Amino acid sequence: MFGLKSLKDGKVTGGVYAHINRYFAFSSRHNDLPWNIRKFLKNQLREFRFDDLSDIHPWSRSAWSHTDLKRLRQGMVAAQFWSAYVPCSSQHLDSVQLALEQIDLIRRLVNKHADSMVLVTTAEGIERAHKEARLASLIGVEGGHAVGASLAVLRMLYELGARYLTLTHTCNTPWADCSTADEPGQVPQIGGLSNFGKSVVLEMNRLGMMVDLSHVSVPTMLAAMTTSRAPVIFSHSSAHALCNSSRNVPDHALRLLAQTGGIVMVSFYPHFISCGEKSTLEDVAAHINHVRKIAGVDHVGIGAGYDGINLTPTGLEDVSKYPELFAELLAHGWSEKDIQKLAGLNLIRVFKAVEQVNYSLVVEEKGEEDHFSSHSTSRIA
């Protein structure tokens, strides 16, 4: 097949890129560009030149900036989940408002670049966008505190286009423990998921919204996987066996993930790869290979985390470098069929499985009801 020798030699040049684009159309689970737009531009898009940020201040000098349309094309990215990240400092305050503002930003960004991007809310939409040569743009909400402990808010986030929710960020919610609960000296708040947390997971199943377990504690991982009727995801986590960060997935959770059909999208953040500030493309490949070894090739993908990290592995400095990773894996025994799974087919399989559960539950069940506190039902005047 055209370009195969060069790919297996680890060389990604010229026509080899065309080969990768044809066979390895790539989907990434997690990118934090929207939060950078909030930090740098206060969500003002009028002067935002997303086509090429390489010579635009402050993007060109920021260690947090790794993404623009030019580099996405170079990286052969066919689909991208944009993170509507909500900081933990907003919990119990304005987290719902911030989530809405970030979803609004993502939708406006996509509309502004409609010739190159399209908002997608289904697995079929990813495939259609690729045929149209447009970047399939999907929305994920990062942080369960963004729903304000309200199933009604969860449903509205879904209606606005969110297709996954990360159950926690770096803080516990009233219904789920985050990964820091697993660290030495920390006391878990819940010990996994509360009954309301299980209701959140089941309502996400009914809606057709993916349950994201990056950032959660191990007991929360296990509780969510055993509660969920659909496969779950880890949008940007790596292998705990290779780096014992609480943000990574231990082998026993990887085995349960395989049994339940889910996927781990490997993060590129050096602190989750090498447990230090420096790592390499080869180190990332080692994590991918470990997840493949324990869970199987059908349960691994790429989450990266670009624009939400200020350190990147050598060889994977920005979104243009993904083909180098595929070349590295091909050079060390991966088949083209398995690279296709890693690059996007596994993600699409999980998305379709979540949609299928949604179809079956919509017929069988009504949505979970909220239980309002007394103060939320009192009238002001």
C-alpha cells in the first residue's frame, strides 16, 4: 500500500501524510482551546485568527497554546471534542453560567469557521463531516459541578450539544469523589458515587451522553462502570502502572473497562506519562501499548489534552504531530487496522454504543426527576 514502508520506518513526509489522512482519519477526545480563548480574549472572537496563530500574541509565545486550524490539518485531525471546562472555584457559585458561556463560545467558534468546521452531536455526524472535509467539532463539559447538582441542568447541557460530561474535575462534587481522594493523606468524601451520582450516570445513559471518568477517584471509576448501562470513557488519562499519578487508570480498572466496552484516551501531559516534567513520543507510545496489553486494542484512543497543558512530550509539541505517533506505532508492530481503531474507530464504536443505549431507554423509561431543596421553591415576592 502506498507509503507503507515509509510509515513503518517512522518517516512521515510528503505522500505519507496523504496515506495517513486516507486511512487514519484522527479523532481526539479532549482539547482546552475554549478556556484559553476565555483567558486571553475574554471570549471575544471578532479578532481571533484561528486559521493560524503561529505569529499572533499571546498565542505564539504561550506554553499553553498548541492548536489552530493550520496545525489541525497538518495533524490530520478529523474530529475534535472541545472542552467546556469549568474551574472548581466556581462550584456552588456560578458554575452553570460558566458552562453555558463556554458552550456558547464553542458554538460561535464553529459557526465563525463554518467552511472548515461543523458542530456534530452524533457518531454518524463525525463520519459525514469527514466526507465533507470539515472538522467535526463536538462539545464535552469538564467538571460535574457544572450541572449544579441538577438533572434538569444536565438535560439542558445535552440539548445545547454536550455529548460527554466529566463527572469531576480536581474537586469533589457533592455526589462523586475526584482523583485527589486517592492521594496519601486524603479522606474520600463519598467513597465513589452517591445515590444521586448514580442517578446522574443513568440519566446520561438515557440521554445518550458519554460518561467521562478522567479526574475521578478509583472507587468512583468502579462505581460508574458498574452502574452505567453504556460504555464509559476516560477522555484524557494514562496508565497508572507506568506512572502512579492519581489521574491515571490502574490495571484492574482497565480490565473492567474492557469488560464493559469502554475506552481510555491517553493523555500526553508529562506528569501523567513520565511522572515528571519531561517525556517523549516514545513514552506516550508505551502508555498506549500498556492500555492495549491490559484492556485490548479496542479500548484505547488518544486524548492528548492540548491547550490544557503547559508541558508537552518531545516529538508531540502540538496538534500537528499526531502522524508522528502513528508512524512510531507502525514501526513497532501495530497493524494499519489497529491504528485505525486507535485513531478514531474505537471512539466512534463507543459513541454508537452510547447512542444505542439511548434509543432503547427512551422507549422504556422516562427521565429521572429532580428533588429540589426548600429554598429553591420559595418565592422572592
